[in-house]
Amino acid sequence: MHYNNTLLRAVTKRLLSASAKLAIGLTFWVSLALPSAQAATPQRVAVGYNHTLAITSDGALWTWGDNGYGQLGNGNTIVSASPIKVGTGFVQAHATGDRSFAIKADGTLWAWGNNAQGRLGDGSSVHANLPVLIGTGFAYMNTTEAHTLAIKSDGTLWAWGTNTYGQLGTGNTTDTKRPMLVGSGFAQANAGLGHSVAVKTDGTLWAWGLNSDGQLGDGTTTNTTAPVQIGSGMRQAFAGYKISYALRADGALFAWGRVCLPGLVCPKVSGPFGPHFSPPIEPRPSLVSGGWLELSTESDYSTLAKRNDGVLVRFSGVFDTSPTEVFGAEFSEVALGLNHTATLKADGSFWTTGSNAFGKLGVGSMPAVFLPVQIGTGFQSVVASVIHALAIQTDGSLWAWGDNMFGALGCSMPQSGIPTQIGGGFAKISTEQWYTFAIKTDGTLWAWGQNPPGSGVGNSSSCGSFIGSDFAEIATASYRTLGVKTDGSLWAWGTNGGGQVGDGTTTDADQPVKIGEEFTKVAANMAASYALKADASLWAWELGEARVENGLWKFSGTRPRQIATDIAQVAANGTQAYVITRQGALWALGCSAVNADNCNGVEKKDPILLGQGYAQVNGQGLAVKSDGSLWSLTTTNALRFGSGNNLDAETAPHKIGEGYAQVTAANNYVLGVKRDGTLWGWGANEYGQLGQPHGPSQLPFTPVQFQSAPTPPTVNGEIAVAGSPQNLTMTASLVPDPAHTQGLMASQGNMFFIAILPDGRVFTNTLTGWLPLDNVKRESYGTGLRKALVNLLIGVDTADLKGTHIYLGYGLGNTATESWDEMLASQRFKLGMTL
């Protein structure tokens, strides 16, 4: 196969930036013994919203916690409660929000994670789940949610990201997706919330960006888009929220902006959340105190400083300069997040404390499950509430688990993460946080749990109260209950102050009230009630017409009215409802479908067609198609947990599973019964609502353990070249492990020959030639594993390709995409040569 430079350049233009991000990670695992960069105050521990980074003494970079945008940098979006080794040769780590940055000893700067508005700095807006090379020659950096500052070893300062207030210092307010030169002679810089501060090598102090509260320190409240000199004799600066700090060479600490200086009694003002400090504006640097050694800059909202005795302290508030919360001399670095903290001690050990959501403390467990876990077998249906769940097996036995603080799981059921049988002979169930309704196989309706006013639970018995006979369907929501009897009659009871029972009155009903005839199914949410008739017509009713009497809201009574025809199923929850037509079309209903004139503060939405081929839906935004595939209709965390992927707003409906028959969800967790009767769950588990014990939600300072990564498998292959760079022939040989080429295994894999250009662009060699690596469909050199001898280049002028890395490897999987992912995960590849 022959290639000339013209054709290669033409192919290069077709490369998607996302492809470069995906495959550039191959170079990330190649350790290079290069001289150490001149990094100023390297930070080896960092925290984002819900993830953590740490660099151990051997230069290995480890990450753990949330991974919805790929911020862990391990090639996927699966959350991890244990540290994952991402690469080696690192000297600095930084994090903010859902993104991560790191600098290697060779001065290369890498970024990965959420790339909204191009804030990673790679020129695109595509999220990256592997580290992406941003540039070379860097010695220091600092980042905040909106923008990033980085200093090269030559003292030049670079900036990128959001520039609304001129915080990039580029002389304008234009956002940029790539590093832009700000100036030269810089030693340290810090990115704040809307503004930036920096210190040059000569000790001069500079600031730029938002200045609404005097945080630039120039004596004004006027924004500036270019660096302005504020002072001299400084060695460090920190930019926070409406406040800035600087440390003078003699250890004196200065502050300015919206700040309460020592000796001042700052006023408190009332607000929607109670009294709070309202400090005055101090538009120029003012002395706080002396005796300080260093400022810590790895926090967006809080200020850390190290005293001359080596003790790290945290200032008590955003605007308060009183030092509190002494960490102790044993701590050398502290990274403060919104609700968790990561620290590095002087002995080299890492410790974390605070919230363990998403496993961000790195202790190996967490109060949530991010991939489906099997709970049991032999189930036919399941329902969920905020803190507990119940399920019926095929033999009619009723099982419960989770928190039973309100008695909704029965009188003898303690809080338990293990499913426990609480009864038998049941056919249908519906539950809320406080109570449960259940229909037995003989048609009798029973209820137990706490008794909200008018709920119809009777005597508040946790052991069960008899409600009535001949029931076939049941639904409960927001202190009211709907039921359909075997004769098709519709009944309702409970709170009725807004007319939501549907009997035309506003009087609470403690006992079932007959609403209509010829109904088959019911559903309810906090905004409306729905009932389906035998002729497939859908009926609904909501709160009645509102008016104010004597300063109080009053509503008129309502009755069901027909809103649709040809409906096979209805489900509701919160303010949302879904229907499936008899042809399998799935529609989302807004409140305007029920009452076009009164949405009671809920945004009006017309019905939206979501797709075809559906067989079951629930009100929490999950639906099962006729083929058993499970789809999420919203983008909540619990639904993302089940697929292991981050779901941006435009991606729903999104497929998250196979083989399901029925699903339910509540409060960020999901339970589903598969066609084979197995019960699965994922999401939040702090109350044991997934049927298994949960990990800690909060911890004091706890050490983080780092496990050695397994040795990557060897790859038997090499690349040979012949000729001059102007007329080069390149041949690759690849010999897979014999264990992967025998029998059926020979067809379950793909081989890859990858070229990574110096600018980060990536190509893959296929049977039809070199192609840009596609982020969605990764092309390989044919399907099947075998001994291969491949001509990569024949008589090509490679003068313009100097520095290109050529990799070869293979992965196991039925498709090229599966094989690619497995190859990266197992590290079954190697660098063949560099042109």
C-alpha cells in the first residue's frame, strides 16, 4: 500500500478531535526517564467535586471516585472506590469539578474529564476518558472550574477556558479552548472564581479579571482583561471567591477584596438562609499577620497556609481571615473539596476524610453501586420507595429490605440490607416512604406503615390493616391511593384538599370512594392521577381550580376526564407521566396533558414521542422494549450508574441493559426484574435499598491503600524499516499469544496498528488502508487473531512525520470496539518505533 504526503494530509483533515483524545492515552503508559521539570511547589494530591488524584513517591498517578466524564483517566466512565493507577512519571496533580490535570517530569501537561466549553485546553469540547496531551515545557499550573493557568519552565504564563471577566489575561473576554500566551517572567499563578493572581520571578504581584469586590487589589472595583501590577516583594498569591491573598518574602500574609480583616467586627445581615457575614470591601492588599511559610493553592473556596513551624491551617471562612482548623505538622499537603479532603503526610502516606459519595475517599467501598448487582432469583415484580424496596416472587412470597423507620416493611422487619420474607400469597404492591399497599392473590387489599392524614391505612398498624376485597390494581402517591376492583370499578381515597381524589369534592377520604366504572389500570404522581379504561381510553384528573380565600389557597373539586385513546399502559411519578400505545409507541406527558390551564408551578409540556417498540414503562423514567432492552428516559445519576456512562442531557433515551421484564426506581437507585426472574439493582444504597450491606457514607481521616497494578502482558511483535526517510518502507509483525489463536478464540479478537502524530492526531491501519481512528467505531486490521506480517508504509516520504509513534497490539472481543477497550484495559500493546 503506497501513501504520499498529500494523501496523508487529506486523511488527517478528517480526524475527529475525540479520536485523538481516545488513543493518545497509549503514550500515557510509556514511562520516560527525562530530566525533572522546574516545577514550583508541586502539588501531589488534588480533589474535584467527587474524585481524587494522588501521586505516590515513585511518580505513579492514582485516581479514584466519580468517573462520569472520564475524570479518572482510565479509559472508561465507571466509578471506582479504590485507587486506579493511571500512569507514571508525574510530579504535579490538579483537579477541579469533573476534570483532572497533571504534569509529568518531562514537562508535558495532560488533561482529561469534562471538556465543556473546551476547558481541558485541547482545542475541542469533547470529554476525554484518557489523558490528552495539552502541551510541553510546563513547570507549574493551577486550575479552577472555569479557567486554567500554567507556567512553562521559561517563565511564560499561559491561560485557557472561560474568559467572561477577562480572567485569562489575554486582553479580551473571548473564551479559548487552547493555551494562550499571557506574558513572561512568571513564577507562580492562581486561578480564582472569575479572577486571577500571579507573582513574577522579581516578586511583583499581578492580578486581572473580575473586580466587583475589589479582589484585584488595585484600589478599584473595575474589571481588567490584562495583568495589572498590585505590589512587590511577594513570593506567592491565591485567588478565591471575591477574595485574594498574597504571601510576602518575609512571611507576612496580605488579603484584599470582600474580607473581614483582623480586629474588625464584620456586620451580619439577614438572608434567605439566615444571618451571614457581610464584610466590607478592602480594595488593596492589607496585612493579616506574619509568620507564614507557604500558601496552599489547591482549593477553589477555602484558603490554606503553612506556618513557619510547618503546621498547615485553614482559614475559617470564605471572607474571614481568622486561622482555624489546624491540620498538624505531620501534614505536608492538603487538598480541600466541597465536602471531602485529601491529604499527604510527611511520611508519604495519603489520608482522606469527609463524604464518601462516589467512593471519593478511596477506601474500597461506598454507599452506592454503579453497575448492576444481582440481588436474588425467582422474582416477578418489584417496587421501590425513597429508603426501602419490596418484591414479589413467582410463588407469591413478599420480600422486603432497606430502612423501616416508618413501618412500611411490616411490624417485625428491622432496617436490613438483606431481603427478608415478610409474607405470602401476594399479587400486587405499591409503596411510599411511609406506608405500603398490597393486594393478595385472593383480591384482598392490605396496608401497613405510618398513617398520614386521610391515607386510608386505618389504625396505623405496621402489621397490616385490611382495606377491602376484590381489588386487582393499586397505586399510591402523595398521600392518596387509587385502586381498581375486579369488576372494573375505580376507587380512590386519601388527602383531597386539592380535589385530587377525583370525587368532585375537597373532603379527605379515609375510606375508598367510588370514582367510576370500566377501568383496568391506575397510576399517580404528585401532580395528577391517571386511570386506563378497558376500551384503551386514558382518563386523568389533577388539582382543582385554585383561588385564595382569607389568605389561604382553596381548590375546587375535580373529576376524571378523558385525555387520550388507544393507550395500553400508563405510569407516573413526581410531575411526569408516560404512556405506551397499543402499537408500542412511548410518549412523555407533561402536566398540560391533564389540565392545560393549571400546572401549579410545573412547567407546561406537550406530549413528546420518545420512540417505538416499548412494552413496559415506569414513572421514574425507565422503559423496557419488547426485546427486553432497558432504556433510560432521563439523565439522572441513578440511570447513569446502571450503564456506567455519563449521560449528557441530549442522550436520552439511552440503552442501559438487556433481558429485563420490569423495572422501578426511586431516589437515585434502580431495581429491575429480568426475564429469567433474577432481580438486579444499582445506584444509591445508603439505607440498604439494594438488598446488600453498604459502604461508609462519611469517614474521619482514613489512610488510602495503593495496590500494585498487575504487570502488563508482553506483546510479541516488532516494526522494521528500510530505505531513507524520503522513501521509507515500514513492515510490522505481530504474533498473538497462542492461547488466543486456538479454536474459537481465534475469531474473538482484533489486531491494531496505530500511528500517533506529533500533534496528537491518530490513525489506524486497516485492510483498506490508513484511516482516522473513530471514537465510536474503532477500525482494526481485520477480525480474528493470527500471526500477521503487515506493510504499513511502502515508499513514503516521512520527513514531515518525524516524531510519529507507531504502536502495535491486540485485544479480545467480538467487535473491534470491544477489542480496543480490552486492549487498553489489559495494556496488551507496545511502542514499536518512533520516526
